Amino acid sequence: MEQEKVLQDILETVHFLRDNAATKLELAELRSGITSELNELRNDMDSRFSGVFSHIDGFIGLHQKLDTELTSLRAK
């Protein structure tokens, strides 16, 4: 009787795993999809930040020019 209960539990576990577990191929496809999405996100963030950095570089350049002009005016 006890042995039948153990066998029934094992069979139940096997059926659950068969119905719910992911295969190696499914996991590989999921990984591929996630990797693709991460690469798209990385490219999008790179393009957005490159625009921000160019604006910051422009602002720094203007600040340096202003500082140089102010220094020249004070020297006169």
C-alpha cells in the first residue's frame, strides 16, 4: 500500500514535469529572443546618449569660449 502511494507520487511528479517543464530548445529560443531585445535596447540607448553627449560637449565648448573671452576682457 505504501509502495503504491510512492509510485503514484512519482508518476504525478513525472506528469507535472512533462506538462510544465521547458525543453532545452525552448530555453535556447527564449535566450535568443532576450539577447536580441537587449541588443536593440543597447543600440537605442547608445543613440540617445550620443545626442545628449554632443549637446553637453557643445555646452562645455561654449563655456570655455566664454571663459576665454572674459579672461581677455579682464586682461585689457
